[in-house]
Amino acid sequence: MARHRPVDEDDDEDDEEEDLDEEPSPRRARSRPPPPRKKPRRGGRPIPVRRWSTSGTTEDEEEEGEPGGEEAEKHARWRRERVPVFWRARDSLYFGPLVALAIVVLLIVSLYAFTQNWPPAYVVESPSMQHGPNDVLGVINTGDLVLAEKVPTSSIQTYVWGVSTGYTTYGEFGDVLLYWPNGGGGTPIIHRAIIYLQYNPAVRGYNLSVPANLPCGTAPGDVYETPDTLGNCATTNLTGTLKLFGIGWADANITIDLDPAALGDHSGFLTMGDNNFLGVTSPNAGCYSNCVGLPDQQDGLSQLVQPSWVLGVARGMLPWFGAFKLALEGNTQYIPPQSWQFMGITIVGLIGLAVGIHYAVRAEGVEDPRRREQEEEEEEEEEEEAPPPVSRGRRILRSLRPWASVDDDEEEDESMPLHPPRARPSKTPVRPRHGRPRPRVRRGPKPKPRRPSPDDDDEDR
């Protein structure tokens, strides 16, 4: 009969010593034990084990659940930034450039629709239309942008007709024309139409287009005179000379030789700039005595301007802003100094007006109230997160403490001592957590219990 081998007490002691020698794993030394591993499903893959984070929660719970403390605030702020209350068109980065482009396109299209001319505006490059050397508001000055509108020839009023009807544009009687000199290309000329001459091939002369009640003669206040004619006031079949009196802001006198070789054997407008004079001049007042006007046909700029040469009639202008183009071309010697000052004041005024409209619209509550609430919450969060001001003395003390770190500075309390506390020796030995691990003795396997044999039974007997 076989006997069971009694359990050796030394083996139990060895097992207990091994359990004591084994240190707890650092992964298990947590305040919260890991959850038990679930049994695998039948006929499928086992359920994955969730890893634990330092905060005591699983990674899935951190992703699915709502973290607490600072993590909750960061998570909520992130959600607000990534998911706004609602979407506005002006929140896009392309809103500003697209709006500016739309305004420019709308402005150009509107100008073209008004003038029926391309380009709709021209820059004045010379002072021939100024009323003196200075910039005068309401008058065409160097650097102005002038709109050229296409109009029927019959609607154009000359200077002599404007005197009779009282029709004025840009400070003087009559219309201002933009035309090609001699009908060719090049730079257009912008001058005032003085009188219209109709060519008469029978006498190789001209007929005048003037009102019937226009004062004529040599008396003071008369506008024109035709010497060597009946009463000095004939208007047809003229071959001699034509005199005009008191033309323009300087009251200049003009004498025109009615010669087809100079004027051209065709009908057209006699044109002249408001500032084209000869006589006693002054840098501050221009021509003020014995002023003699210089028409374009006498100055060699062009023959009589035919209606087909006219680009348009000046109808509106944008003062000063054409000076940018002249500055790029290096042609700024004729721009009045006041133009730059007026342009700067205008730009500042436009910016101020835009800012005022913006804040006025916000004050009226045009924006969505949800958007306003969101902006107020963001401002409150920024105020709460702002660190308290640190005095100069505390900054100096912090710089003198080499043991202080960035985290210590952030969490520093006013009651913190100026010197680091000294560590007191502990009576009980503290087992180090980190460093070199404790050596372990690796033991061999335990001998297996031997089964009793029949020989042993015989010996016992």
C-alpha cells in the first residue's frame, strides 16, 4: 500500500520568502486597481484590455467622458473654437479681399454705364485747366480724375452760348471736351469749347454759331467782334479775323485768323485751356493784366476739333487721386502742393467714416445675439486666465533662487519661504522607488514528489 509523502515545511517557507522577495510591479502600484480582464467571447476575438492613465481612468473614458478641472476647461474651449455658434461669411479669410474686389468691379461697371466710354476716366497731366497755380476746389486741376461721357454733338454748349444761357461747368461757361488732337492717337487733350465754326467752302471761310442776343462790337461788355464786316458783327462768310473779349477767369482777349490752312477746311470747335494765357503774370495770381488767350488752333496743338474726334464731355471728377498715377510715372512737377494735403485729409476722413459706421452698426445690434454672447464669454475667459501682476521685488527674489523652476513660479504662494527647507533625516529607512533594482536569487525548480514503489512496501513490512 502506497504512502503519501508528507508536505515539507521548508518548501512552504521557501514559497513565502519568494513572495516577500518579489517587489510589487510599478504598473500595479496605483491608487485604483485595474479592472478584471473579461472572458473572451465565444467564437470571436477577445475583448481588448483598456489601458489605464495616470489620472486613474481609462483612455476610452478620457475620450468618451468629460474630464474634470483644467482638462474640462481646455476641452470646452477647444469645442467652442472648433465649433462656432454659427457661421458668418465675414469669418472667412477670403471675405475682405472678395468684398474689396466686388466693390472695385461694381464701381468700374457703374462708371462705364454712366459714361458709355472706355476707359471712363482720364487723369489730367498738365495745369492748362487750373485757375491759377494753386489747387481750387470745383476746378479741374493737375492730378484729377475726370469722367468723359459720350453725348450727342448737338448737346455740347460752347463758351459763347454759356454766356447767354448762364450754363457753367468747372468754374466757367460752356462744356469741357476730351478729344484726340487732329483726330489721331496719342494723349487726349482736355480743354474748353469756346465757339463752333462752320466751314463754308464757297468763300473758304467760316460761319459763326452764336446766340442772336450775344453782345457784339467794341463796347465794354461785348463778347465778340468781326472786323472789316458790316457793323463789325457779321456771322457768315467770314474770311478775316475773329476777336473774343473777356474769356475765362482772367478775362483774356483772343484774336483768331480765319485761315483754313491753320484751322482746317472743316467744321469744328475752337478750344482753349482755362489757364492758357500770355501777358503780365504772377506766381500767385497767374495772368492779371493784358492777358491774351492762346487757343489750341493758334498754339499748334490741333485744328478745329471735329465732333468725331471728341471722346466725351467732362461730367464729374475725382479730385487729387490721379496724382498716384503721375507719381508712378515721375510726372509730379505740375501737381499743386495743396493736392497732396487734401488727398491725405480725404483718406483719413474715409477711414474714420468706415470705422464709425462699423461701430454704429454694432451698437444698433445688427449682429446675431448668439455671436455677441460667445464673444463676451471669450473675453471673460481671457480675463480669468490672465496671471496676476507680479511686483518688481518678487521678480528679483525669483531670479536669486536658482532652485526654483518654472512650475514652482507658477504655483508659488505668497507664504512661500525665501530659503529652501532642509530635509530632516527619517528614523525609518525609506525604500527607494527608483534606481538600481534589488538583486534576486534565482532558484532552481523544486523536486517532484517520488511515487512509492513495491520495494518500499516490502521494506516497511
